[in-house]
Amino acid sequence: MGISPILAYLGMGALLGPYALGALTPSMPWLYWVTVSNAKSLEGIAELGIVFLFFLIGVELSFQRLMAMRRLVLGLGTLQVLVSTAVITGLLIAFGQSAPVALVIGMGLSLSSTAIVLEILSNQNRLATPVGRSAFSVLLAQDIAVIPVLMFISILGANASGSVFESLVTALLQAGLALVAIVVLGRLLLRPLFRLVAGTQSSELFIAAVLFVIVAAGVLAHQAGLSMALGAFVAGLLLAETEYDKAIETTVAPFKGLLLGVFFFTVGVNIDLQHVIENPLWLAAAVVGLIAIKAVILTPVSRAFGVPWGAAAETGLLLAAGGEFAFVGVGLAASLGIVSAEASGFVFALVAITMALTPALGLVGERIAARLTKAAPPDAELLVQPGGFNHHAIVVGYGRVGQVVCALLHEHAITYIAADTHAATVSQERRDGEPVYYGDAADSEFLKTCGLMSARAVIITIDAHHAINNIVRNVRVLRPDILIVSRARDARQASHLYKLGASNVVPETIEASLQLAEATLVGLGIAMGPVIASIHEKRDEFRSTLQKAADEAGRSSAQAFRAKRNT
């Protein structure tokens, strides 16, 4: 239908959840097999979706780019959380709520949905735009703010004998030590671990190592009172500095998509339709009020930090809805008796409905931004590219041939990245400062991670016949317009690669014969100019012959297929 699949997950969660069809299982037992009667049974799997999302964000971001955004994270993001919490808390107190209840709900509603917003921006390839950078900065600040928020709620519910301030400082110190431990262990162990695993050439072991790092970092953070997602995010930042980041992104992406789908489904499951039916006017007013308050606060605050008016308005609407951590925070407060069951149920319905409206709010924000956007360049801090490559060349293979190709590209000021499956070679070249990444270029997703969709050319320098065929075929499907230059063993393989869609093929046997002829003619006293001209002419003849043979083979295959179909 051309709309976000997130809405489908949310809608089906609400329909099949315990507040809709799931409530009918006592009278219709067969519904047990197609509905969810207990939403908590899915929470563990759903949380992993957020963990994987944050890990991938860390891999794409790196410490260097995070430091470039520190002003937005610490300034814009922190200010949004504080102002939104203060305004929402004040309004709730004015409507008769006690200060502790109002503060807990205010803190929960000030946060936005990291999973939904980043998924929308990622699917639209807009994380590197001013909207993507500002939205991510606010979301990262909010996710960091979750730590003291949950600690404050726990201390408030436990009525700790010591002061709240001392308990909070102690908890934050413990969390800081945990993050330092993750960073130190990561610096010491991650690169040697992946170098060892990559050296085995086992894709299964590589996947296992990636999953182990994600879960281990998440568990370590959780034991220190942090969210698992934050621990995974730090691990991703550490791996972003290694030569394995592209291969890791390719490995994790399918898991992230599946687990995030479960997460969005569980958000829909928490929508209590009874609250919607019983309080339609109050709930509608709360939905409009929450969106208006957060959008009105965030838009001028974003503009104050250098975000253009159009991007600021779109950011305000994208982040105006509630977020998944409201379920965690308010749910914790309800379990501790701080917030009543009726109030928490109303908040859950409010948050779930606004989260479901996020894609629509994003569309409205895009239209408003299109009208407000001016030609003035945005703040340079907002334009940090997540991948750092655009309009570049991708060199597949970094052996002797690949190194010569890369050296000449560098000499002519052409940006490039290289990919290789030999872990020792990649590690050595990375230490020497070369942009070489570990990964299999026959994997379409890995090619996309290397920036294929914005690349100028793909140069294949490996000598594995089957792998070359797969790479040429996959690249041509994804980018029909891109230049593909490939190495080939002989004329037969070169003709086949032309048939698959290669732009130019260099057969080793033919090229060796041309170089031998050139050296012989020069040695016999023929002038260099005529020799080079004749060699180029002969090379063009070979290329024309091979391309013609490939075209004729393609036409013959098509004719045979049509004849077989007609019979």
C-alpha cells in the first residue's frame, strides 16, 4: 500500500493482543493458537530487537562521528528532555495529579520512540540528513536519560533510607564504571577476536562471534543497571573502528529486522482498546496535546542549535509521539505502587496510539519541511556522513593486483574502498591506514553496506571464477548503470563476464601476450609510439570480438528459450 510496515505490526498487535481477540480465548479456545493472551511472554525477544538496532547504529556511527555530534547530543537532546518533562509534569499537577506521579509520567512521556523513528529514517536513507542527525542526537540523549530516570523511579518506589541524591550518584558511578569496563575490554579483545574468527573463513563462526559480542555487552550493561541497548551501542562504536564493520553490518541486519518486527508487534499488543472505548474524548485530547507540546518545544530548540527551520519542524513532529521506554518506566512505577493501574493503562494507550501515528507525523513533517527549507547551508555538524563514502570506487580483492589498482586510483585522487576475505591481509593494511574492509563481495547486502548504490565503479581483481560471476551478476542487478571492470583468466571467461554485464574485462592470457609482444617489438628497435598504438589497436580488437561473442551467445540462448516455450 506504500505505507510503513510498522503500522501493520502495530495494528496486528492490537488486534491479536490480550485486549482484543486475545480476550475471547475463554469462550473460543481455538483463538489461543492465533492470539497473544500474555504480552509479557514476548518482551524478552522484543527487547533484543532494540538491542540489535542500537548495535547497528553504533557500528554505523563510530566514536569519531559521535564526538562530532556531541554539541547536539549533550545540548539539544538534554534540553529537550528537561523542558518537555517540566512542561508535562506541570500540566499534570495542574490537573490534580500528585507531584511524584506527575514527575514519573512526565519523564516517561518526554521520551520518543527510538526504534520507530530510526527505522523510518533508515528505510528512507535519511540518517545522514539534517533531520536524521538532529533526530538521532535527541534520541541518543533520551536513551542515555533512561538510566537516571529508571534509577530515580526505583529509588522513589523503594523509599530508600539514604538520600535520593546520594543513591542516584552511586548508581550513576556504578553505570559509568560499567561503560569504562566495556570500552577497555572492547579495545583489548574485539579486534583480536574477530581477526581470529575471520581467519577461519567460517561464516557460521563469524555470526556466532557477532551475536556473542552483542549479548555479552548488553548483559554486562544490564548487570550495572544500564539498558542492554546502551551496552550494545558502545560495543558497536568500538567495532566501527575496525576493518570488520561492513561485514558485521551485513551479518546483523537480518536479525535486527526480524526482532524489530516482534518489538513493534508487542507495542501494538499493549494497546488497551477498553481505555480507548471508555475514554475516547480524554484520550483524543491527550494524544493531540502530547504531540503539540513536544513539537512546539522541540522545533524552536532545534532551530536554536543551528538546525534549519524545515528540518527543525520535521524533527519536532517525528519525535512528538511517545516512546517504548514509557512502557518500561511507567510500568515499573505501577509495579512499585507509585502510579495507579488505571493511570498506567491510560498512559500505555496514549503512548501506543501516538507511536502508531509516528509514520503519519513524519509525512506531515516532510511536507512542512519542503515549504520551509531554504537554500542556506545547514550547520556542518548536521552533515556528518555515516559511511564517509560517496561517488567512490569499490575494489574487490586487495592482493597484488588490487593494491596496484588502488595505488593508481589514489594517485589520480579517486576515492575508493577495498574489500577482501583474507583476514590477515585486511588487518595489516588497516594498520597501515588503507581503507580495506573484511567481507564477501559476492553478498549483495555487503556490497550495499560498502556504498554500492552511490559508487562510481566496481573493480574486481580476484581470480576465483565462480565468485567473480556472482559479483558481476549481483552488481549489475543492483546498479544497471555502474562501471564494472573485472579480471578474467582467459578469453572464454572474459566472454562469459561480458554476457553477465561487465563493462570491461581484462583477460590475463591476452594481456600477457600483448605485454610480451610490446617488450619484443621495442627490444627489436621498433619506435615506442607505433608499438603502443598497435598494442592498443590489438587490445580493442580482442575486446570487440569477446563482446560480439557474448552478444551472439545471449541471442542464441534467447532464441532457444523462445523455441522451447513455443513447443
